[in-house]
Amino acid sequence: MVAMVVTVPVAAASSRPAVSTLPVVSQASASGSEPSVHTHTVLVTPEHMNGWAFFQEGSTLTATGALVPGPGIPPLGSGSAEMTLAATTDAMDLGLPGNAPTLPGGHYHLDGVPLAEMTALQYYTYESLSSTSTVQAIALQFNVAYNLPCSSSCSWQGRLVFEPYLAYGGSAITKGVWQVWDPMSGAGWWATHAPGSNSCTQGDPCTWAQVLADFPNIGMNPNPSLGAVILKAGSGWPAGFDGNVDALTIGVGSSATTYAFEEYPAQIADLTSMLPGSYSSPSSLCALNGIVRAGNELLVVGGCTNYGDVWNPLIGVYSLRTNQFSDLTPQFVGALSASNWYLTTAAWNGHSFLIVGVSYTPSGSLVPAMALYNQHHHDDQHHAFTDLSSQIPSADSTWLLSGVTWSGHEYMIVGYAPAATSTGVQPVMASYTEGDGHGPHGFTDLSANIPSAFAADYFLGVTWVAGHYLITGWQGSDLYPASAGVLLVYSPHPSNTWEDLSSLIPSNVFWLGTAAWHGDEILVVGVTYPDTPAVGVVNLQQGTYVDLTPAGTSPFPSTYYLFNAAACGGDQTFYFVGQSQQYGPGSAGASAIMGSITFSHSEGGDN
């Protein structure tokens, strides 16, 4: 968390009006139907299966199931779930219990859900060129009850099974390519037990609409030991079947979850031990709040504070070439007499860094602070650092600056300031242009461009993304559960449009720090409840969020608490900074943390 965030007594929070959203994922299907829902993506990896499990149902136990890279280019991520059969009596299942959380944050379950409330069903399959099967593709199955509402002791009533070859014909199954199936179209459903099997059989399957018409009270079996979603291969299929499945989407109402089956997607390296001892304190909250790349170096900024009369800066450089860390705090303090500064973030414009934060005054107040760092003069502290705080207008003297980014021609700065709103603050925004003798320059307040829908939000980070600004932060009158992550896209040209993507963020992510942009995707970081680091990937083109937040802190060190910012270090590696857990109950002490996350990238190929 940007450690300068303070809370004040506020009135009850009002409901948040909708502004607009980017297009969300369309559930494209073989029939062409395209229901649209807000889709969350849950990553399923060997280390964190998120409720899913492989199990065998055949009379022989020679089937295999595993999360693997590829094959080819999977529909989501770089991996999938593979199933193979060695005998016709084999059967391999990948199942999710109905009482497992289906949305990030654990706030929704599928057990007892009427099938009539489902608004999206979609999944992808792949059959290897070496597979002996000619018509089969992995099936989707639900353990159902026909007499909802029934109690949690509801009896076993069988499965409802969807098979693509029944819906679209065996000739529709093509080997060596990924294919997408829409179970809500086509007559591909059959039931294993009565009463469903009285009208929907494998020889005469039903459409989804027919199932709902014949059995209006059908739904997921609410019995916690019986309800399940299952992806299955086998039970009478040819020996030698080899297929994969990925990107299963299940929508209920206006929300949906897509399950991405992956090998573990990333490797974590903890770099905290490189930081000087002064970046940790038993009595103050020390944190690194910003990180930005310039060539082969990463500049990190932060501070230590007791939220009282102690506000000290931290600033250093990590070399990507030598993997060495250099502390610049003494030079920064000496050049600017800035021992009372607290740094929140920085941005690089190609030749120098703009650093923003706050300064603690003798009168006991916090005022905005801003400085320039020219790394080409790092041996001469008086030329390396320049105090620009005087360029901030007096009208903006209550601002708490928390984010900055470079757009190619100007800096964009965000933050918040005290205000009579439901949260006690209002977001603020400004541009800053260095004087070069050409055109306007200086600090320009742009807060009037912020829509009233966001008038009580905390703006904590801003990232330039291909002509747009991605703004991150949090909303709410207090921390979790009274807060939620903020994810906005601001497009100043041509007409100051705003897009609210906050609904993509899992409910237990209660605020977001500064994001990192790379290619078509954006790595966002923050903190979840209960107090573990949040990591996710946003694709603005698809309108999706892939949740990479671990269960607990593993594979991150157990001391990690939150991530304040991330920066792309090149290729598939990102670097992050933040804050550790506090030292103990009643302690105000914590240490700055730093690490890297490297995503695996498979070129794929037929398996």
C-alpha cells in the first residue's frame, strides 16, 4: 500500500454509478451466439488447483491427466489440461466440486444453482494428431438434481452430459487444432439417470432449451459431496485417445468465470536481501512504492513513516546488468535537504526521472513534493537532483501525489486530496511538462476532467498504455471489506473518455498499485484480503482479467504483504516492490520488499 494513505471519519458511502466499460469477452460459439458477461479468469496450476482435481472413473486405471504446455497456441495462456486413455475401459475426469468457489475471492458457489440461471457456457478442446479417436472430444458434465430446491442432503440423481460430436456431428471434430464449443446450442445433452434419461438419451440428445423446458427445476446438486462440474474423457472411448481442454467459461447472471488450465506460469525471485538495512525498521512502516525502468537500470523509490512525525525517503537503483543495488538515499537527502520527504513513485522520460511524493512540514502537515533526477550526473549529487516542488501551484498544496507516468510528451500525475465526499477525499490529476523553450510548460490541474462517478476514489497509480492512461487505486470508506480495487482507462484524446474496468477485479482485491504495461497485456499488483499480494494480468482488447494471486503467499515469501508497483524488466520478467508483513501484533514496523516474476512461455506443438 502507498503508505501515506490515511483514513478520516466519513459519511456512509453512496452507491457507485456506472460510467462505461470496454467490451468484455464474447462467448463465441459454433452456432454464432455471443452472450456477453463480465468474465473473471481463474488460473488453475499444479501448485494451485483452485478446487479442481484429476480422478479416474474407469474399471481400469491406466488413464492419465495433467496440466501441460500447449499444445499449439491454447485459447488462453500457454497451457491446458491433457487427458489420455490407454484402454476402452479407462476414464479420466477433471472435476470441480459444486461447493468450491467459482469466482475470485470465494464469494460464489455453483452448488444448488438452477441451470436456468446460467447465462454462458463455453470451452475449448484439442485432439492430438496421434489420437486414435475419430469423433470424440472432451465432454462437459454436471452432477445435477431435478427437484430444486432440495436440501444439502439431496440424493444422487446422475449427470447431465454434453458431447460436442452429438451436437455438431462427428465430422466437426478436427484433429490438431483448438475448437470452441457452445453447449447452449446444438442437441448435445443427455442424462445418465432418470428422470432426465427418460427424454434426453445418448441416442436422442436434447438441446439446452429442451432440458430446461422438460425439467424446469433442474440445477447443480446442492449436496456438497455430490455436486460437481466435470470435464471427462473415456468410458467406452477408443484406447489411445489423446486430447486437451482449456478456457472453460461458466456464467451465472451477469458474471462468469473462465478457468485457464496452465503449468505453473511464473518463477518468483526474492530480491529483498539486496536492500540496505535502512530499508527496514522495527518501529516504522518502510515500503518501496514505485519502480521504473530506464535502460538497464530500475529506479525504486519509497520511504519509512510512523504516520506521525517520521517521514523519511528511500531511493535506489538496481542494475539489470550486474544484479547489484545502489542506495541513493544519502545523495538525495544531501542534495535537497529532503530528510522529511516520503517518495511514492517516479517516471522516466528518456533522459531524466520525475519523482513525486510528499514532504512533512514543521507545522505537522503533508504537502506535495516533486524532484528531478538525472542519472547521468549521479556522481555529482547537486546536479543529479533538482527540487521542483515550487512548481506545484499553491492551490494544489493539499494534494497527496501517488502516481506519475510519461506519455511521450508530458507527465501525467495522479493522487488525492481531502474533500467533503463519502470517503473524505477526492481524486486529483495534473499534467507536468518540463520547460524547454517550446510551448507551454509547468504543472496543470486536470482534475475537472474526472467524472463525478469517481469523485470519492483514491487514485494511487497511473500507467501510460498506447494512447491511454490506466489508473489504479481503491474505492470505499475504509479498507476491506469496505473497499474495492479501482481500474480505469482514461483517454484524453479526442474527447476525455473514461472506461471503468473495476468490475474485472476479484472481490477480495481491495486496492491496486501501479501497473506495468507489456505488449497486449498489463500486469497489475496490489493486495488481497486476507493480506496477501495480489497479481493479475489485464488484456484491454479482450476486457479480461487473469487472476495470478496465489493461495496464501506461496510461491512468494511468507513475509510478503502487498505490492505497490511493477515494472517490465524485459522479455517475460517483471519486477515489483512493496512492503512486508508487520513485525508482529501491535508493532508498527515493516520492511521494504523487492522481487521479480518471470512468466513461462511455451512455443507449443502437437503432443
